[in-house]
Amino acid sequence: MKTKRFAIEPMFEEDALARMEELGHHFFIFVNAESEKVCVLYKRCAGDYGLIEPMIGGEYMPSAMPIAPVDRVGRRGVKA
């Protein structure tokens, strides 16, 4: 197994999405600037995005709402 270590800095979800697209990746790990938690942003097969927010010792809480598409300027609710 390959291990990759890198520095991460707090950023907002919209910035993480822009960085993920800039890199051409299907997922992106970042520290959420609002919650200060490590999160994983990922592109779903349907073309929208998902966000995983791990909770240590917490209950499993399925998300009812996928992240609304964000345009390149960072506005939510824009159709993909």
C-alpha cells in the first residue's frame, strides 16, 4: 500500500470543491474551516457532490441531502 502524507489547511467547502476540480481528482480531503473537522469531498456518479464528515465515537447519521452543485465562483444551488 502506498502512503501519501501532505499538509492540509482549513478551507470552506466551496474552496475545497474548486481545488478538487483544479487537480482533476474525484475526491479531496480537507479541514473544514467552519467545523474544524477533517472532511472528504467526493464527486458522485450522478454528477453531484458528497461530503463525508467523520465522527469519532459518534452515531452513524446518514445524510438526506447531497451537497448542492457549486459553480466555479462558489455559488451553491447551481445546476451542474
